[in-house]
Amino acid sequence: MADQTKKPDLWTPRSVDDTQKIYADWADTYEADVGALNYATPDRIAQALLSVGADTSAPILDFGCGTGLGGIALSHAGFGMIDGTDISENMLQHARAKTVYRSLKLGTPGEVGVERKQYDIIVAIGVVSLGAAPPEMLAALMDVLPQGGLLAFSYNDPTLGNPDYIAALDAIVTSGTATVLFREHGPHLSSQVTGSDVIVLRRQ
């Protein structure tokens, strides 16, 4: 599940039911819509992982995979063991048409839905953000990683302006749970919409 792009007021807190409806209704046109806005974050996250020396043969979870754009970016970067999960069955139907995923499953809102230490790398592209997963999901994702595991995610500009999401990230770092290996602001969607920080954390 990546960021909403149809109108800025979608980057606001909402119920899980409303979020699922948005993506169910959007699934068929999602890739065309974000493609028209030069959706850059999936490739930026894949390249950030390579820049910090991520093992391309390690199992990787594309959390909130949506229609599979993140999986395609990871595959193009050389990652070969990619699983995906999303809370929208409509989005997953499009991801299943891709050939880059080893497995895909429907997730439960508010849960990571995998065993601890099952994945060495987790990516969450536009998932932990205003209007999507809440700030506490960041700690939940970190909690299932093994020591040395990597969490790569993005905060779009509206999310960077929200103190709750910033506090969630700061708490993970200042507590010593993880260290920041990479952080860079850059294009997310076209400049008329929003940029994003791409961040890679290593579990300590």
C-alpha cells in the first residue's frame, strides 16, 4: 500500500475501513495514477538498501506491497527472495500478476503478520504514514527483525510534518533499538505533490 495521490486531504488520519475502501476502489488505476506522477520512492528504497550493503539473497518482506511496484523495484535491484503482504485484496490481485514475488498474503490491519526473525530485511514504502499505518507500526516492524536486520521505509512530506511519526522514529533510535544507516530526502511523487525521506535502519 503506497501513498495516496488523488488529493492532499487523503494524507490525514482515517479509520481502517476507510483506508481499505480507498485502496479497493483505487486498485485498478493505481499504477497508472502514480506512474503519471513519477513515483520514485520504490527505486530509491531499493538503491538505498544496496548502498548500505544489504544482502540481495536474503529473504525480504515488502510490507504493504500494494500492486507490486516495490517488488518490481527490489527485483530490478537484484533482490530475489521477495514476499509481500497487504491489507487490500484488490491490490494483491494486481501484485499476483507480477512475477517478482515468492509469496503474497492478505494482512490484518495493525499487525505485521510474520514470525520474529523470519525476514532479514523489511521494506515499507509509503506505508507508515498519515492516512495509512499509524506511527506505532514502525516499532512493530522493527520488533520482528533479527539483530542486524534492516528496515527500509519512507516518510512523505506530510508525514515528516507530523510530530507523532517523528517521535516514533526518534524513540527507536534514541533507545538504541536501531541505528540510522541511510537517510535522504528526495522525490516521491512529482514536485507538485510531495517528496519523501528514504530511511534505512539497522536493528541493534
